[in-house]
Amino acid sequence: MAVLQLGINLFNENGGLIAVLKFSLACGLLGLVGWTIVSPLLGAWVRAKQMYKIPCTNCRFFTNDYRLKCTMNPYAANTEAAIDCSDYMSD
């Protein structure tokens, strides 16, 4: 019973404890919202950096035609598999 009375006294007499709990909850909620917004942006940034490494558009064998993008490696053209293409020749 003494523990219950102590808890009641803390919440009644000391409003600072409740304020600290509310502040902590608000900061945690803002942190989650911020992470929800920032996380996809970081993922898109990493993906864009990876896609800029694809050299196909500067290659001699790239046709820029949707039916046959590359005469040497048509299945790897404009994909991540073309980053280290052994048949790459710049124009």
C-alpha cells in the first residue's frame, strides 16, 4: 500500500514527472516520423548512385532502340549486370 501511495504522491505533487514522460513520448514520435521520411530518401540516393555507374549509353554497341538495346549483351543492357561489362567500348 505504501508503494501505491508513493506513486500517487509523485503524480499529484510532482507534475514534472508527467511532463518528462510526455516530452519523451513526443520526441520518440518525432524521431519515428523523421526516420520514416529519411529512410526512403537515403535508399533512393543509394539506388541512384548505383544506376549512374551503368555505362551503356556511352558504349559503341548501344543502339538506343527498345527492341535491341545492345548488340553484344542484349539481356544485360541498361541493368546492373552491365556495370562491369567486358564488351564495353566507348564511342
